[in-house]
Amino acid sequence: RAAVAWAVGKPLSIEEVEVAPPKAGEVRVKIVAAGICCTDDHLLEGCFPNAEFPVIPGHEGAGIVESVGDGVTSVKPGDKVIPLCLPQCGECTFCLNPESNYCLRTHFSESQSLLPDRTSRFTCKGKQIYHFLWVSTFAEYTVIPEYAVAKIDAAAPLDKVCLFGCGFPTGYGAAINTAKVVKPGSTCAIFGVGGVGLSVVMGCKAAGASRIIAVDINKDKLAKAKELGATDCVNPRDFKKPIQEVLTDMTGHGVDYSFEAIGHADTMTAALASCNMNTGVCVMIGELPSGAVISIDPILVLSGRTWKGTLLGGMKLRK
Ligand code: NAD
Ligand code: ZN
Ligand code: ZN
């Protein structure tokens, strides 16, 4: 069974799907647990670039290798694995660069809706179903290129470690690798404390930040952020003035590091404006619909701020 999205905007429907055996260099994985990341929602809304329908979404998951195709050496049936929505071929110039986590042999440069040989392993009711980011974890069985699975410890609890597929490394890595929150005593603001933003909170805490301000319009999420290390919680709806002014008033000159983990143009500019005008670093994590444009007053960057983006928190998810 798999959750199939037949068309943009249509609810997922649970279907019986045929999953072909893995071809050379591929593995078939029995998915035991899957997480839901907001990027799946972007896909269903038709905002994800170049995605084709019908598709099996899902890109956070954990499972057990069921069978392997010819030439597969790094995993064997029975191994526990995490599918990687950002693969690591280990051979391209980007994989060989210790500072890069963007493999050139990914679905982004090849075909994200079909496997590397440009075919699908899924059929349903006689129709070809597309893959998503080569992993499609909303299925009981899925076929993935070998270099897009990471073998994990046999004792790992799959219902928890599935979050290592996207949300956790993205947020934690955004703090540690992308922003490089290393100075103890730093101040940080996190816009949006869903799965990704809460992981940013954990990263900032681990880095020794002294003030961690969670910004969200959902008070239940703010309570969770506090449990995980946020020192202050701010709901923008409680204020008349722009949130960047609220944060600047709270901190004197803005935070040292700000993060946008929502995916709206207005909160991206607000996050940028919330960090110190000269030395602040703002990391864009949230995704905007493909083709979206952000306009900013150039003085926001000209005054010295650094504006960065991150993919999976800069983590290389496989050796
Ligand atoms: P989520 O839905 O779990 O969390 C989003 C949070 O933002 C929610 O708590 C929501 O209440 C809050 N929010 C919404 N509008 C707001 C506003 N105007 N002001 C303040 N808070 C607001 O989403 P998620 O799974 O944590 O993903 C967050 C974003 O990160 C998405 O855009 C997703 O596509 C993106 N993402 C990017 C990467 C990457 O590699 N860059 C990886 C994973 C996810
Ligand atoms: Zn994701
Ligand atoms: Zn590579």
C-alpha cells in the first residue's frame, strides 16, 4: 500500500501499488516509519519545482532493506536504513568537497520524479506513478538508488530516527553548520518552530546560545520550543508593530543569528531585518513556491548582514 497523490490539490488516497524489483545500483526498502515535513505539503499544493503527478510523496522515513539490485555493496537485505532525500554519490566534485553537501548526481540535476535511469518502479491500476526526491517514503515498499540510503545501527528505533531523513538535520545543521552559532552567549531568533524550527532551537542550545527566541503564531508550538531550550517565546499576533521591531527592542541591536523555518516571503525579510544590521547572520530554510521572488531594501544587506540559505542543514548524510 502507498499514499498516492493523483493530482495537485487532491487528498492523498491509499492504494495498492506494484513495486518493481530494484535494478542495478538500487535497493528496495520496506518502510517502517515515515515523518511528514512541510515540503510534502508544498508538493501536494503544486508548489514544488518540476514535480510530476500522480506521485507517492514522503521524504522522511526509516526502514529495512528487502532486496538489492546488481552491484549493490554498501547494504544488504535486513539492514536498517534511512532514505536520503539529498543523496551522496561520494564521487562528484561536490561530494569530494568537505564543505559541500549538494551531490551533483541528485534528482535536482537529473529527474526528481523518476529514478536515475528515467523510469519508475511504481504502478497502480495500470498507470505509472512518479517517485518523489527518489525516496517516496509514503509507501510500504519503495525503490531507492543505493547512494541515497544510509545504513544505520541495528538497534535504532525506526519510528524516531525517521526524522533524521530531513527535519532534524536541516534545523540542527542550519544552526551548527550554516549559521555556525559557535560563540557561547549568542542570541538567536527562530521564525517558525515546527519540526525544522524546533531542531534549530536544539542546535542553538547545543552551541551554547544564551538567548533563543522562538517566534510562531501557534502557541502550542511555542510551548514545545520552550521545552527544547527556547528562552523567550514571541507570538507576532500579540503585537501591533512589525516583529523585527519587537525583536530589536528585546535585544538592543537585533539578534546575532536569525532563521526562517516557515516558507513565506514576508517572514524571510522580517527574519533578515531582525538580525544585527552589521554582524548578523540570517539563514533561509523555508521553501517558497517555485518561481517566487523576494524583494528587499538593499540596505538590509549592504549594512553588513549575511543572508544565507541551507539545504539539509549542510549535512552530508552518508559517508
Ligand atoms: P511546519 O509546518 O512543521 O512548521 C512551520 C511553522 O511555522 C508552524 O509551527 C507554523 O505555526 C509557523 N508559522 C506559519 N506562519 C507563520 C507566521 N506568519 N509567523 C510565525 N510562524 C508561522 O514546517 P516544517 O516541516 O518545520 O518546515 C518548515 C519550512 O522548511 C517549510 O517551508 C519546508 O518546506 C522547509 N524545509 C526546508 C528544508 C531545506 O533543506 N532547506 C528542509 C526541510 C524543510
Ligand atoms: Zn523535508
Ligand atoms: Zn555526488
